[in-house]
Amino acid sequence: MTSKGILALILLLLLALFTMPFSAAAQAAGPYLAFVNSSGQLVVASGDGGYRWIVSNPGEYLNASLGYAWSPNARQVFFAVDAGTEISLRVADIHSQSMAEIGRVAPPVSGGQWTPDSGSILLALGNRLVALPAAGGALVDLVAAPAPVSLRSAFDLGSERSHLPQARAIAPGGQFLFYGQGANNVVQPIGGAPVTLAGGDPTGQYNGLWAESAPLVAYTGMSGNSQLAVTNAATGVTLTLDSGRTAPINPLVWRPGTLQLIYRDATNYVRIADLSCLMSACADNPLQTGRELLPASATDVQTDGTWAYFVDAGTVQAVSLACADTATCPGSAVRLGDSVAPQSLMDVSATTLVYTAGGGYGGGEVRAVDLTCLGNPPSCAPRALAVNAVNGAVAPNGAYVVVEGSGTLNSLRIADGQLSYLSDSNGGLLNKARWSS
């Protein structure tokens, strides 16, 4: 090939590189983290720092109730901005770096949750529960109730912890709704008749936990005493556990790939029960006979489906869920780490567990545990990642964790501890950071 031909080929390759669709470049840079910077702007960045987009405009502030929420396909972010007497509802596409206003509403409004197909956002407006198309257009009425309805907001800009299970307004299959009406919980097939359930706090943290593979929804309520209930949304059949007192009892998380519910009982012990009988007929009430899984002092309970992870007395521990079949869980915990900082966060994703040891914001040490250590026998030891910092949520692939300390918010690569700067911070930004699913 002549020198002119080689030069022409190089020019063509460079042209192809610079005209590559942005979406291809963005897809290669994930996972993505959405966060609010020190100026109050919504920002999206990749874990490795190679992608960064300031989504909202200077001087705009996110609505404290609706905030923002990732779409299930991880391509878009719904967010709401206060605009005088109205709330501006917007959708940002991270691959094209385009943003559009899809509607305006007057407060009060709650919700902001995506439908499972990433096509619409659910909102509660007065007596209406509506779907707002993500591409813009007219509101679609799903519920017209005789009393005001409410949804748990997809994002609370207060102290909500992103790693905990979130109440959902719509089942994973997209056919059933769970919402508040006055002081009551309501479950309803879309287009069908509502079933009013035990009263309580319909927008509470643990109200509206849906199983992955069946239309079973767990929630709490009050009918004299505090109650835990699970309803088959397709049939309306409900199983209830009465605490016998006013102290709350809560569902915590469904074991992935099963109909086993992990919940806290009236004595604070964490138990696990198989609710699969709700798909046909229950001869008894599994909630009343659930197997003891974790002690009453366990907090930050999470599961990957094989192990349950928790914090107890300043230590990070794990229990194999196989013990539930043989009723041998008490005393079987494996210790994963020590010196958990007060009020800090333990989070698990993929095969990575991250927690903060020591003094939290005042001088904590972020540590990681590679959960492949849970072999037979288990042999686990934490590894220090960063000092004078505190961790937030771990990315879905387990490769990054958001950390805050020394006046900055950063993404930390767990493999080698490399930090990617996100924003200046004086504390308080950590719980506003959300990884895409």
C-alpha cells in the first residue's frame, strides 16, 4: 500500500472513531452512578470516571419528595425539579446525553417509580394513580379512588439508604398495584377491583415488597396490634401475623428466586418462611411457624439467595440459608469483619461486601470482603480500601463502591483502591448516590 493509501486508511479509522455513536462508548464505560453534587445538581458518572454528565441546570433543585430514579433498563433517569408552584418532570437518557421535560404537575405528588418495562413513571396525584409515559404524552389513569392515594417515593432526599429493599407500587410482572388510600393499604390488579388491606403506613420502608416470581406482596399494617401480612394479588388471599403488641414487625426481603420471606417477628428475631402455599391453598400459616434465622440484635440484613449477611454487636456476619431447612441457624454465623463504625452502612453486591470500620466520618476505614471466601470451610478476612472515609452503596457488579471522606465524594475501584472524584462534599451526599441496576 502506498503512503497516500496508508494515510487515507488512518484518516478513515480516525473518522470512524470520532463518529462512533455515543451510546456505544457510554455502554462500555458502565456501571453508572447518579448523585447530587455539592451545588445540588443531578450528575451521572461511570464508576471508572470515564463518563460524566451534569444533568440538571445550575440553580435548579430536585424536588425533595420525588428526587430521581433509574429506569430498570439502566438507560434513563427520571427526575423532578421544583419550578415555582409546579414540579417539572423530566427524563434524561445517559447514552445520548439528552434530557426532556415530559410533564408538569402541581404538588402534592408522590411516587416517581418506573414501570418494569421502563416505559412509564407512576405518580399519585390527589385521588388518582397515573402512569406518565417516559417519552412524554398524556397521563394514563390507572386508579380513580374515592379518597386520596399515595405511593412511596422512589427516592427520598433525606436519609434513605439505597441498599435496603424498596417498596414498589407495581409488581415485577407489571400487572398488579400496591398503593395507599387514606390510612389503608390497597392491592389491585390493573383494570380490576381493589382489595383494601390492613391499615398502617402505606408508604413505609417495608410496605410493598414484591416477590420476584409470583404476585405476592408483603407489607405491614395496624389493626389494633402491629401486623405483618402477605397477599396474593391475583386472588386477594392474605396471610397475617399479629404481633400481639403495637411494636412494629416487618418484612425485610424476599429470598431471590424463591417465595421465602425473611421477616422480623414481634420479639425482633429474624425468621424465614416459605409462602409458596399462597399460590394454591395454605393448610396453616407459615408466618406463625417461620424458622429462626438471625438474632434479635441483627441489623442491615441482606441476602444474595445463598447467604444472609448482617451486622451484630459491631461485627459483620453471614449465615448460610441452608440452615433454615434443618433449623440449625442459631450459632452458625461466620464472622466476616469487626469494628463496624456506628451509623455506617454495610452493603453487598455480586461477590463483594463493603463496610466501614472505626469512627465513620471522623476517621473510618472502608473495608471489603471477597465473598468467595465462604467456601467449605469458610476463610474470610477483610481488606482495607480507604482511610478517613465511609462507604455507601456497592455497584451491581461488585467492582466499585461510592465513598465519602476528606471533603470529597468519590467512586472507589475495589480491585486496587483507585479513587475517581465525583464532587466536593461536606458530608450528606453519600445517601443520595444511586447505582444503575
